[in-house]
Amino acid sequence: MADHDHNSFHPESTALNTTLESTAPDATTETSASNDLSLNPSTPATESTAAPAENSVQPATEKSDVAVEIAAAAEPEYDAEDFAKALESFDREQAAEKDAAQALTAEEAVITGTVVKITDKHAVVDIGLKSEGLIPLEQVLDHTGAPKFNVGDVIEVVVEREEKEGGYLVSYEKALRHKVWDKLEEAANTKTPVKGLVVSRVKGGLTVDIGIKAFLPGSQVEVRPVRNLDGYIGTEIEVRVIKLNKKRGNVVISRKEILEEEQNEKKAVTLSTLEEGSVFTGVVKNLTDYGAFVDMGGLDGLLHITDMSWGRLTHPRDLVNVGDEIQVKVLKFDKEKQRVSLGFKQLSPDPWLDATERYPVGAHVKGRVLSVTDYGSFVELEQGIEGLVHVSEMTWSKRMKHPSKLVKPGDEVETIILSVNPTDRRISLGMKQLQDNPWEQLEDKYPIGAVIEGRVRNLTDFGAFIEIEDGIDGLVHVSNLSWTKRIKHPSEVLKKGEKVKAVVLGVEPENRRLSLGVKQLQPDVWETFFAQHRVGDVIKGKVLRTAQFGAFVEIAEGVEGLCHVSEAVDDTGKQINLEVGDEHEFKIVKMNQEEKKVGLSIKAIGEEATRAEVESYKESNNKGKGGNKGQGSSSSSSANAGSTTLGDLLKWKQSENESDDNE
């Protein structure tokens, strides 16, 4: 091992080693026998070496003894003393190199070195020592990850320590720090800005190369907080040194201080000329949902979204973007709070001032659909002027469920001006007016009494809508569905989508109303009933329903009459309890054809029967007394039969009672 190290550093050792390897046979044998070198001649290596040596020397001896003598005389001779001197020299050199390395490490002296190669962990540098210097790879890469140096470049480094694995750890950054430290101290004291390159992002901020790597806190990057710091990587910025720690090698810098000073200078200039009504050129600094902040030169003003355009904007980005340079007008300026309200649309005249003249009622205009809502669509006629086409003004048809079924944003449409209101900045537009109105010819097409056929489009509590053609619906009121049934809801007799026939009852084109009837297809049962019956008729009926005041009785199909509770008594005056489903004979006591009302009575039937029995009694009584007495007697009987008195009734009742007692 000693021989190997010695050969590495001393030419003499290399010569010695080379000579030993090419020694003549006699010399090898002689050296092997020497006690000073302490070699074992019995080893296989020695034997294998000696055997060929003997074979090679023997022919030489036979040829010429002189050649052997010359070879022996030319071979240099080394002894133990020479080897000891060489070893001592090597140790001295090793100690000297170690002392030199320790001195460099302690002093952190800056030395030069040559880049030998770049590995995946280090940049290897020849620093003039027996071992090479190793620079950590991250110190020699730029922000893109590419090496800053090439093989053969001469750079300055500082030796830090000797590595156990061999070589010396050296620092390129420390060398830079030593080199620029004095300049940084001067820049910090004088507050002189320095330029640097943002190389990476670290926790809490950025790393900036200003000759050495310095820390730029995130709060010191801009005047306002920055969310995304990655965008600064690779950019050159101007900063100010605000803190130095030479012992630790820390440098803290700020960009915010420089920006604030520049902003204050611009702000002073802006405030000196700022007044309401003045026009400034500014740069859009930030966008929000409600507007844009514009840098007017050290002072930010708010350009509200309502002051951006005479028209409607959904977001400020529809008009401007961050970084745009725009002209704005100062609308309001609060000197105490230093708040500025800006306007952009105020730089051009209000288009609504002469909207009435430019858009007269009835004029046909084209526009672009801006948006579609449940109640209609907004159409832009020009920049700042838009009108509303209400859903009811889009088509004559009632089948359209939503305006989006007819138009969509971006469509070019033709409309007609219905009304203009410059004060409220509103224009009403119509689309259906450009089409033929089907209601205008409706009276001629569907005269009253005509039978039509259509499809049930919708059912409501008060009736059914029947579509007889596109855009034309007629209403069948619930009262016009049946002559005979009491219908509470149209769904009892009609279904949605069903085809039905109806009679036209009325047409109102101005109100877009068409009245229809279904029951009119059948004859009116009430008219038939009133034509066939009179007051006094006795008819049979069935109780349908009862109330406190009486009972409703069905006296014909679809025809009902009312029997009041006072009329529901028998011939003895006893109240009759009418139940649903009971059938009785009733006498018609009242009829009202216009109101379709019929009054019924059970009581009247009993009174009629009693009167008939009395008359029968009187007639039989007269026959028993006088028989046939001639014409005079007959005339008298006829006269008596024509009127029944209370006395007659009492006599009749008395005779009835006596007859019952005899039995």
C-alpha cells in the first residue's frame, strides 16, 4: 500500500517500482535472498517468476558472458535507506497538504479551481491539492436546472472540510458571498437598489441571486399581497438589501420598498393635477365582479361596472383586461380618503338621449340577442341600446314553453319597435307583429254556432282549453260541458290530448278570446222539460241530495227540482223525512224557465186528494136525501159541488169518525 501511494506522488517511486518489475534474473534472485527486503522465495509467484528467468538467462550466458556483466553493471541498486527516505518525503508532503487544507478551511480563503467534470451530485474542481474539490450540484445550476459552468472553466471557491470518502467539500456560493459582501454592506447602508435574478421559490418567499443567494419574503414582493409567486421565477428584478448577517451568511431583501417609493412619487404628481372631470390615462390593475381598479400613476381609482358602458355588461372582463391601458374620466374625488371614482362610458355621449328619434314606434330594426330569460329575450340594437322582446310578443302561438325554444344568445333577429321610454332606458320590441295575426280572420273563419274539432291542450279548475289551430285556443267553461251533470272539474269528462268537438259560442279578436261549448252539441233538456210540463202537474221523482232547507229531486234526466222542507208533509200535517234515494210523487208548484228552477211539493198532493174526497162525500150525501128531483135539483147539486166549505170538511170528518166507531 505504501508503495502504491508513493508511486502516485513521486517520480522516484515510480522509477523504483518500474525497475523492480523489470529486474534481471540474477538481480531478482539476489534481491530475493536479501534479509532487508524480507521476501519469501518459496511463494508460487517467486517460483513462476524465477523459472522463466533461468531459462532466459541460460542462453545469454552461453552466448556471451560480457553481456551479463554489462546488464549487471547497468542495473541501479536500491537499499533500505533509499526506501525510508522516499517514505519520509511522502509523509512530509501529506502533512503539508493537510496543513494547507486546514488553513484554507479555517480562514475560508477564496481560491481558484478548474472544473474537471460535473456528476449527478457534485461539480468536481481541481483546486491544486492532491485530492479534488467537490461543489454541491445545486450551487452550480441555474433556475432552469442547467449548469452555470463548463468543463475547463476557472472558478473561485472556498474550502469547507475534508470528506471521509475522499476529496474536499468546497463552496461556490461562499466564494461569491465573500466577493460581493462588501458591496452588499455598502448597498444596505446607502439603500442603493441592486439587481437580481429570481431563481426559485422557497417557503415564505423567493430566492434571488444578487451575486449571492438572498431571501425575498413574499410580503416584500409587491405593494399588495401576491398569491402566485411562481410567476416571478426567471425574471430580473430590482431589490433593496434590508438585513445582513455575515456570520450566518443570510441576506434579506425587499422589492416592496422600492415600489412604494416609486408609487409615492407618482402619486404626488397625480394628486397635483387630479380634479373631477379631468381625463387620465391609466393601466387596469385588477378586476373584480363589480368593476376594475385603474392605476392612474401611484393612485388607484375604481371604475365601476355601471360606469364602463352605456349597455349592460355581465363582467368587467367583457370590456377590459388586466394590463390594458385605457382613458378614464374622474367622476368623483375624495381628497381626505383619497378615493377616486372613474368613468369610461362618460367619454362618449349617452345613446338614449335621442333614442326616440332614432327608434320610432313601428320601425323595423335588427339586433343581436344578448340573453334569454323566462320572461323574454334582450336584443342589442347598438352599443348601449337594448330592448326586451317579451315572451308574449314573440309568437302568436301559445304552445311555446320557453323563449329559448325560439331564440338563443348571439342570434340576429328582426323586430318591431312597440314602445320607447328614454327616462327608464327601456325599449319594448315585438317579433310576432311581423307575422300574420290569426285572430283577425277568426270571426269569418269560425262564426258563432259553427262546430269545430280540436285537441284538449290544458285543463284548469274553471274549464278546458282546446286548440283548434296553431296559436288559437278556445275555452270551454266548466258550465258548458254538460246539460245534466254537475261537473266540478273538467277532468271528469275530458282528458288532456283528447280530440273533441265543440260549438263556437263567442269570438273576441281584440281580447284574443274564443268561447266554446260542448253541451251545446246536445239538445237542452231544460227546454224540453219546460215545454212538456206546467204548474200543477204531478210527477214522480227521486231524492238526489238533501239540505237543511229541503231536498233536491231528480224529476227528469238532467233536470232537478227543489222540495222545500215546508212542502214535505203528509195530509195529516206530519213532516215527511226525505232520504237520498227515496222516490215520491211531487206536484209542480213553481216553474222559472230563465233561472231553470222547479218548485216541488208533497203537501200539495195531499190537499188535492182531500178536496176530491170531500166532493165525493157531498155528492153521495145529496143522492141519499132527495134522489133525482129534476133539473133544479141537479143545478143546485152542481153549484154545491163547485165549492167546498170548512163546514163541509168538518161534517165529512165527523161522518168518517162515526163510521169508524160503528165498525
